[in-house]
Amino acid sequence: MSKPNPTERVIALGFFDGVHLGHAALLKRTVEAAKQRGCVPAVFTFDRPPKEVVTGIPCPLINSPEDRKELVRRLYGIKDVIMAPFDHEMMTTSWEDFVTELLVGRWNAVHLVAGHDHHFGHKNQGSPELLQQKCAELGVGCDIIPKVEIAGVTVSSTYIRRLVEMGQVSRANRFLGHPHTLTGTVRHGRGLGTSRLFPTANLIIPPHVLIPSHGVYVTKVWFPDGQSKPAVTNVGTRPTVNNGTDVTVEACILDFQGDLYGQTLRLEFYEHLRDEIRFDSLDALRARIAADAETTRQYFLK
């Protein structure tokens, strides 16, 4: 029996937006095969959606590239995330060169794992069938993972994006297999949250990342030190305290005191509480947030 080589990789192929339960089947198989071979479980993905580059049409995503990396590592034990730029050179690389020159030649793949509908290479000419054939020629292992369904619905990033856009985060979470995640840096707001209402974190959301539809949500905030607190998060224009134009993601963090300005926080969405509405006064708004805070506390006691 040959000695394991820690520089060799078992590589899962895909874009992995959302890191949902369909992806989970690929990632679990990747970790399993890597353990069997004594090598590194890895993901090969792109920094931006190929469809957006090819068509020029913006494609808002469930997760930022950083969140995709963090989720595959934290949830599934992937050690190595290869995030390649999807540039002109990559776009025009033939599917065969993609496998032989990049995955096997550059990244030392000894086993590849892909989904049933995975297409790759110039003009998406590579297919699961061709991938299996090429791997057999090269003596490289290959697994093609069938689609995953929940209650007859195929788990897909496209479907989950639609749920997030509609604010149906609890249903989205069923298909994700984890809470919908947004990571952002805390910026200064107008000061109303801290001085007159509750301690708040106004998050800068990375560009091209979807935020749930306007409304108030049960959420949890994770701090850089690994601690977490429940939070009531408002997504929208804050019509009671703003002019009702700029969209913000503002988390009212429960049972917390401190300055978070400039810190990066991970925000997990669990349930839509109510639509965003305009209150007649800050006192009315404060009373409603207090009620939302109690509902949120009870949610996490379930």
C-alpha cells in the first residue's frame, strides 16, 4: 500500500453558492475520499459567477466569496479552498485542459467529485459523463453525485435565492441545511440605535450579495471571538428614523453592551418576524422592538 501524500487533493467542483444540502453531498463525499486516500479535501470554485462574466448580467449571490469559503470549511471540514479568478483565460480553457492541466497538473487532484448537472470548460462543453471518461483515462478517481430533493423539490441555489429574496428564510434554511448567513463590517449609523433605542450594529454588506426582503427577522450575531448573541435585525429603509431611501441591515443585539464599530460580524437569519412599517414615534418603535426582542429570546429557548 502506497504512503499517503498530503500534497495530493480530492477536489469538489462547483460554484457552491449558499453551500446548500445538494452541495453537502459533494462535500461529505470529498472529505470521505480524502480520508481514505490520506490527502487534502479541497474545493475548486470561482471568485465570481461564470454566467455573469459571459452574459454581462449581474447575478446577486446568496453568499460572498468569503462566506462560501468559511461555510465549506466550518460545516464540512474542507481544508483547502481554491478560488480561481474567472477571467478570459479561464473562460476559454477547454474542458480537457481544465481537468488535465489545472486540476490534475497544477492542483494535484487524485480524485474529483462533481454534481449530476456540473458543466465546465469553454462554452460549458465539459459534462459529468466526459469528466468520468477523462478521469478513467488519467487514473484519477471520480464521483458524480445525484440531485438532492426535499419534499419533491430539487435543492438548488436558484431556488434558495428566490426564497431569500422573498424573505422566506426559515424555508431557505431547510434547503441550505444551516441558517442563511451574511457577514459584514459594522459602520457608523445615525446614532439613534445606541443612544435612544437598543445597541445596534449597522452592517456593510459586500457588493453583489442578496439581502432578504425588507422586514424584521429573528437572527443571531457571531462575534470575531466565537461568541454569539441573539438579535432582532431590520432589513430595509428604517422609515421611522430615516427618509426611507437607503437600504440598511441593522441588528439590534440583545443583552450586549460595547463598541463594535469596524468589526466584522457574521449574521445568521432564522425567521421572518414581520414586515417593516413606519411608526408614529420613536417610543412606539421602541415598544415594538422590545416585543420583537422577547419573541426572539423565546425562539432560541425552543
